Amino acid sequence: MNTTPLPDTTSVLIVGAGPAGLTAAITLADAGVDFVLLDRLAEGANTSRAAVVHARTLEVLHELGIAEELIAKGIVVPRFTVHDGPRTLATIRFDGLPTPYPYTLMTPQDTTEAVLLARLHKAGGEVRRPYQVTSLVNENDGVTVEYTDGNGAAGTLRAGYVIGADGMHSVVREQAGIEFAGDTYPASFVLADVRMDWPIARNEVALHLSPEGVTVVAPLPDSAEQNRYRVVATLDDAPEHPTRDDIQTVLDTRGPGGDVKVSEVLWSSRFRVHHRVAAHYRAGRILVAGDAAHVHSPAGGQGMNTGIQDAATLGPLLARVLAGEPDTLLDTYETTRRPIALGVVAFTDRMTRMATLRPRPARTLRNLAIATLTRIPTFRTALAHRLAELPNR
């Protein structure tokens, strides 16, 4: 926790020290731009949350010099499979993709954030905690920001620009008056990291379809018994903190059969999923990135990846403007990144609605379509590109 007094002024204020905020800070530090990075939490989150890092994000992290370090801490998964009970409907392989990273990397978000934070420290930056932004006034030559520190004391800071990377319930976005239109899925989602016996190989992420809902099981890095997995599942009414028995029941009902035994729940949570995109990514000198700009279904594991890519685009643009290029250059951030977010939301929405079909005739047609289309090489390759976010280049 760092509650030393904040400066009165800064070129850029970043609100939120998750993956997007940390990435933006690294790019600014590398460019020699002075900034302040605030987070409302007294310490960084230590739960795994987002656990998928795609090929395009690894390319971005390589440019920051940390992709290989993150890969060493994760588990490489070169294929994605779709199942209905014991039947495998489709296998999507990433190993032929045109990238130095032809796979999905599974690594918990707290690990990703730790690597990003160490890189920020190496660049001379830091996170200031806990500070809560309470008000922003967007003016012609800057933004006046009011905040409170961990002791409840109020303060004011003047910033040239503000990046809101403060999540779905972004104070920055709300204060800027940026609409966040969309909707919420009716089902709730269970998210759990478990130790278990699982009959599917640890080199694949497995999507399981069933009338009861959709379930995704993916391996997580494990230095001990190699039996740590991430489980994501839809439930009509999920418990707040799913237990071992809850996860066991889900996998017994929807899994591939065989020897499935959950021995321990390491962490679990329940959440509702929204699909929303900010109407604008910029309001004067205020810009939004990551979950403050877009939220969507966890299908495909696209969320954190898109946020890191947002920040890796925005930071260098701000650095160029602060070095003297026209302010209008920042308009390209929205025109570049917002269409990508709209595409991600549409893609994950289709995946979610397809996966959660319940009427038997619709499920039968869906399974036939999946099995038929994924036998076509061009379709299979296009889907692999989409999952890996390579069209985002």
C-alpha cells in the first residue's frame, strides 16, 4: 500500500491497476511520460479470475518484453474442443496459426498482473493505493480529479488526460457521461479453480454442451500434482460460493463421463454476465479501456485480452500527443478499438447463445452444424484465428 501524497499535477492519470491499467502505465513509462496510476484496493487482487491469454495478447506482451516470462509461468494449450456428453463434436487446433505463439496460454490473472507489475517497476512506475476517484471535471486544457485516500481524506489532482481502466462499474466512464448500453444474460455463472481427476488431456480447453447448461474446463499451471483446473459453468441460480459438491454435481451431469472426481475447491465465485460496449471511448480528455469500455460473456476467454490490447494501443497514442502531435490523433483509438470490441461482443454472444440452447431439436441441429462446419478446413482455420484474436492486429 502506497498512501504517500499524490502530486498536484500529472500528464496522465490512470484509474485502475488491473491488466489494462498496468499495460497503459508500462507504455507511458517506457515513453518517458509522467503519470499517476491509482487503484481503490489496498492491495492487488490475489484471485485467478481471467485465466486465458491468447496469441495476439502474447504478441503485444512480447513487445513489452514479458511474453516469455509469462509463458514460463503458464501452461501451453494448443487445442480447443467441443463436446456433448462423451461425444467430441469439434477439435480446433492453434498450432498452424501464423504467429510465434500458436496456442492458448493458461495462467491465472493474479500471475499475469504480477508479471505486468514487475515490468512497471522495472520501468520506474508504481501503483498508488488505496485511492478512490470521486469526481472528474473535463475541461479544455485538462481534467480536474477529486479523490479520497485510504484514510478518507479528500484531495484534488489536475491531469492532462485520464484513462479509465476501472472496470465494468467505472466511475471514470460515468463521470464522463459515456453511455454503457447493453444487457445481462439471464443465467448466472460459476467460476472455480479446483483440484480434480479429469479424463481429458491437459493440452486442451474443453467446452461441454448439455441441456442443463454450458461448462468449460481448462487446465491451470500446477507445480505439484498437475490436477488443477478452471471450471466455468452456467446455472439458473448459482450459489454465491460454489462448494466441492456443487462443482462435482455440475461435472457429473454435464461432463464427459469417466473418472471425474473433484478433491478440492481452491477458489470459487458466482457472477452475472453482461454484454455492453461504451458508446464512445473518448470524451474530451477522458478515455476508457478494458472492462470500462466493454464487457461480455466469458465464452472464448476474450475479455482481459481485449483490455490489454486496448491499453497497448492507447498508451503510445497518448505519448505521441504529449510529445507534440495533434490531439485529434486520439480519435483513432476509438475508431480502431471500438469496432474490435463490438466484434468480440457479437462473437461471444453467439457462442453463449449457441452453447446454452435447451430444446432438443435446436440442440440436435446445433451439434450437427458444429460437427459439419468444423470439418471444413477454411472454417476451422477462421475460427482458430478468431479465438486467438489474430484479426485484432
